[in-house]
Amino acid sequence: MGGLFEDVEDEIYREKRVLKEEYQPDEILERDSEVEEYKHALTDALFGRSPDNIFLFGKAGVGKTAVTNFVLSELQREALRRDTADEIHVTKVNCNNQSVYSAVRHLVNSLRPEGTASFPKKGPSTADAFEELYTQMERLGGTHLFVLDEIDHLSDPDPLLYEFPRARANGHINEAKVGLIGISNNYTFRNTLSAKVKSTLMEHEISFSTYDAGELKTILTDRAQRAFVDGTCVDSAISACAAFAAKDDGSARQAIDLLREAADAAQKAGSTTVTAEHVERVRKQVNRGQLRDKIDDQTMHAQLVLEAVARQQLADDESVRTKRVQKRYEPVADAWGHDHLTSLKSIQNHLDDLHMLGFLIRTDENKGQTGGRSYRWEVDMNLKTVIEAREEIEHDAQPPE
Ligand SMILES: Nc1ncnc2c1ncn2[C@@H]1O[C@H](COP(=O)(O)OP(=O)(O)OP(=O)(O)O)[C@@H](O)[C@H]1O
Ligand SMILES: [Mg+2]
């Protein structure tokens, strides 16, 4: 008997890793002017002058990290080639969940020689950590570029963003030179910085706009050529991913993820080509996941009210009046073992909230002679998807047996 995996062959992927997050493209497409600006800002480093500080901003997935990695590795390569250039050390830290102390500690540990004990997590002061960082920078000499990703997550960043770049001017270092590269996808962060930090960090500000469908198509076409066996990914699949991602967030990450998931779906279905239908199918799954998360974010009673509207609307095949929502709400809450809200007013409040949040459509029902107003409610999403999402949420919430 053959083994379980005996018949498995990869007819779709040539090199799947190029569609993975950790893959670093050696070519950056559609970002010529940003790359050029970046290059200009770093030129001093090649001539032994202190480099300018740089601040990059732009939404998630628009190439800030990819462009940074590309530009810095090109710079390091060129510095090695030139006898006159200083050595260039690039050190990265993600500032998410970090204090200035822990971020500096991370930099210290990256610069310390291999085999050295790591800098203590607690005990020394922030000033001590900076002191050790200066020691390590001097030991290595050359030019140090520190990449601070998600810089907006740092609380109280002044010592790192204002004093540190002045280390040379203030006599903390003599041999080594320092340049900071701050990255953020938070546009308001810029305005929360003090004026002195702003002018220090933003000697060069490079902003990354979101990608349009044409740009995404260029990026995806290039990836697809590397990732897939020739002829397996049809052009319309790439266009579908590009169009969808452009309409949504303009993120290359989203476009690439979508293409990879579509290819996986094709492979699972035993197809030897990846088509626009596969893209459409996985896109729906992604949407479903997002819808579920959105519902899950609501309070339990709001979820129950939404579910009641969805179930009643499905049964009646028409929009639902407030009173009827209340009537349906009770068995729904019972079915999942939740206590009821008792007043009509509280149901109305939830309906109003759900309407404001875009879950429900509200229509005004004029009662004519008797005067008074009442509303009819309708779920502004696929009814079955809403009900299934609610069932999933309840089932996941059950404690394991
Ligand atoms: N211009 C481009 N050319 C080639 N690949 C790109 C380009 N822009 C982005 N990518 C790819 O898209 C994905 C997301 O890009 P990247 O990680 O650089 O985004 P980011 O702006 O750093 O996002 P975040 O703010 O979430 O960190 C990566 O796989 C990256 O390789
Ligand atoms: Mg990034």
C-alpha cells in the first residue's frame, strides 16, 4: 500500500516562500521616488558624515519595511565596496510594548559581542542603558543606523528621539556616528511630538501612500512569476487580487496574502490553475472572518438583538418592527442561556446603536391617523453569514467539556 503522502505533488508552486511575510524582495517596484528620497537622505553615511534622521510614515502594508530593508542593505553593500567609507551598522528594534529603557536595552544586546550576557531587564537606570549603548557604539566605531519600527508605541520617547541623536554633539561618543530611522503608520503621532523632537527626527520625512490597483498588479505579477510554476496563475486572478486590495486598504501585504490563499484554495481543490474564482472564494472567507470579529466586538445584548433581527427577517422575508424584535429576542437569549433585557427601551437603544454602527438599516414607519412613529429594522449584511457568525461565537464561548 502507498503512503498517505505518496500522491502529493506540487503542480502550483515553484517557490512558495516568496508569498510569505518574511520574504524580502530584492527588487522594489513602484516606489522609485521614495527610494530616491531615502537614498538622498542617507548619502552622508558614505562619506563619513553623520547621517540625517529619517521619519517614514504610511499605512500598513505599503512597503515601509521592505523599502527600508532594501535601501539599507544597498547602502551597506556600497560602504563595503568603498575603501574610504565607514563601516555601517544597522540595528532594528520594534517599539511595540517597549519603554525607552527596554528599547535601548534591546539595541545594547544587539551590539554586544556574541556570548556576552544580556543587559539586565531591571536594575540599571535608563541613563545606565544609554551609557552602555554608547560604550558598544564606540567599541564598534563606524556609523550606526537605528531603525525604530512602530515608533508611535513608545511612551515618553524624548530621551531616545531628542537626546540620543545628539550623543556626538554632547560628547557621549567620539568615534561612532548615529542616525535614527523612525517608522510609523499612525498619522496623528507626528502631531503629538514636541516641537524639538519633531525637528530632530523629521530632518527627512518620507511618506508612503497606499497602492492603487495598477501598482499592486505590478508587484503581484512579479511575485507570481517567482512563486508559481509557469502558466498556473492566470492574469485575471492577479487582477482580481489587485483590484480588491486597492479598493480595501491599498496594502501590498493584503494583495499578496489574498493571492497565496487563492493558490492554496486552488491546490486544495485539486486544480492546476489559480483563477479569479479562487480569489473570489477566499475573499468571501476573509470577509466572513472580518464580519465575525466585528460582531464579536459588540456587547452580548447587542449581539443578541442583532441575531434576533436577522432570524426574524429571514423568517418573514421582510424588515422587522421593534416590537417584533423584542419578541424574537427573548427566545434567542434563552437559547444561548443569557438573561434577558426586560424593557422595550433598552432593546430600542441597542437597535439605535446597531444602526449607527452600520449593522442595521432603519426605516421610518408612519402610522398615519393614530400618529406616533415606529421603526422597521433590516440587517445590512448577509443574513445567513450573520447567524452563522453568531453561532460560531456562542460555540467558541462554551467552556470545553
Ligand atoms: N514596492 C514594493 N515592491 C515589492 N514588494 C512590496 C512593495 N511594497 C510592499 N511589498 C511587499 O508587501 C508586503 C508588505 O510590505 P511592508 O512589510 O514593507 O509594509 P509596511 O509598510 O512595513 O507595513 P506595516 O506598517 O504593517 O509594518 C511585504 O511582503 C513586502 O515585501
Ligand atoms: Mg513594517
